Amino acid sequence: MTYLSPLIGLGLAVIAGSIMFTFLGKPPLAALYAYFIEPISELWSVHELLIKAAPLILMGAGLCVCYLSNNWNIGAEGQMVIGGMAGSILPVMFPEVVGPFLLPAMIIMGTLGGMAYAAIPALLKTKFKTNEILTSLMLVYIAQLFLDWTIRGPWRNPEGLNFPETRRFDAAARIPEMMPMDGRANWGFVIAIVVAIAIWVLMSRTMKGFQVKVIGASPRAARFAGFDDKKMVFFAFLIAGATAGLAGIIEVSGATGQMLPTISPGYGFTAIIVAFLGRLNPIGAIVAGLVLALTFLGGENAQVVLGVPDKAARVFQGLILFFVLACDTLILYKVRLAFGAAAPAKGGA
């Protein structure tokens, strides 16, 4: 039942989504076809699916480490934004810098940018006992506003006819496409798969992965074993920040080729669903990332074909998370209804 739980949750989400589409005045079968089948019926749409899946897989795999260690990082969206900005410094501010080292430098800078931003809620939690859910979430809005100000201000393209965007990246600053003649999918998807597998090896085959699971399952037992929970907070947040920053620079240098006021349609928040739908397993996050990427692509297709509102796609994603978590709860715990006052324990006063 543990392995069937996500499938049951998906099935219930499909049923609830059908009811939602009915209330919206849309034929449910046509809406589900537009969401799940039509987006992958042509080769170009499969390429778009891989583009959208790459950041979801990366951030979902990184968040698995956080959640398994009982650190609730809700700020992957902001860490992705800062990573994209940090990795774009060279092509935006120094466009004359080109060469084979440019793209690797951008990837490193983007990864470090995400790690630095993720370290803020980790520091606040370990030093001041602040709630990492609130701090990581609030930092998302700071990152988004900082990005908007930067693109409309110092990074605005002087030749862009006053549109809020940076200059286009040089070819040396772009992630190459996997099949240039057949579609837009780039090697960022391959990078995401490799990183997810590397995190799975870390979690399942190393002592550090064992420490993550022990601290998350039983902090008291971890202290008896000599594991440092404060160091684990930083480790988990830095791993998640690194994957989010990498996702940011892959999105910018691969899919868009420039910085815009918004570089993510909510990938960082959707990655939370990816992590839980994948059973907090980085390999599972690969499958879940493809499924959630399909809902993004299907939502865009349903808007065009059926006139479904954009928010309906977000609601549908939320339904998936709700039913998956609900199934987990009902599998792990038995629900009992108790009426009246509880009887006193035997031997008690």
C-alpha cells in the first residue's frame, strides 16, 4: 500500500479534477485528454515536457534531502531565482566574455547562488530558532521583487526597446540542445537526471544519507549516536539550494536565453509536490517531475483548446498533493471517532 498510495492519490485527483472541470462547464473527458494525452502526442511537445521537467526533477530531488531530515524548506522558488540571477552575471554584465569556460562558470555561479540564499533560513534556524517554513517562504518574495527591480533597472537591455528584459545570451552561454533539428529540449534534462541519481546514491549508499534519515526520524536517537543536528540543517538546505540554483541557471540559459522579470511559473512550489509524490526518493522525483511537468504543459494546452483558466492548473496540482498526502495518512494511521470523555488510564489518579 505504501507504493500504491501515490497511484491511488493520482486516481482520486483525476476524479476530483473531473468534477472541477464539470463545474467550470468543460467536458471532463476532453479536459483530461487535453491535460494528459494531447500534450505528448507530438515530438515538439515531448521536447517541451522535458524542458519543464528538468527544474522540477532537480528541485524535487534536493527537497527530498530537506524533508527526510525534518527541515521544511519552502523557499526553493526563491533559491531558483537567485541561482538564475547569480549565473547570469557574466553574460549580462560582461557580454564580451565568451569561450568554452563561460557556461561551466555560469553553472557553478548559479549553484553557489542558490546555496548562499538557502543558507539564510538555515542560519536563522540554527542561531535564532526561527521557523524555517516562514523564513524560507518570505525569502521567495524578496528574491522575486529583487529580480523584478534588477531586470527593470540596471540589467535592462539598452537595445530592447524599453521592454523589461536583459540582452540575449551569447551562444557560448546557452546550454546546447540535445537534438537541434527536432526540438528545443536541451542537455539540462540530462543534468537533472544525473543529479537526481547522484542524490539517490548519497541517500542510500553513504553514511551522510544514513544520518539524514536518522535525524529526520528520531532527533533524540541521532543525538545519542553523536550526529550534529545543526550541521545537518545546513547540509540539507545547501543541497536543496544547490539543486534550486542549478535549476535556475538551466532554465535561464537553456529555455529562455535571457533574464526576464519572471523566470519560473511556480516550479519551486510545485517541486514540493514532486518530492512527496516521489515518496521522498530522488528516483521517484524523476517520475513525479515528469508527471507534474505534464500538468504544466497540459494546463497550457487546456487554456488554448478549452479555455480553462490558468488557475485551474494550479488547483489540479494542489489536488494531487492533497490526495497523495491524504492517502499516506490513511495508510499509516487508523482514523477512529471517539464520543464523550476519554476513560482514565488504568493505575492513574
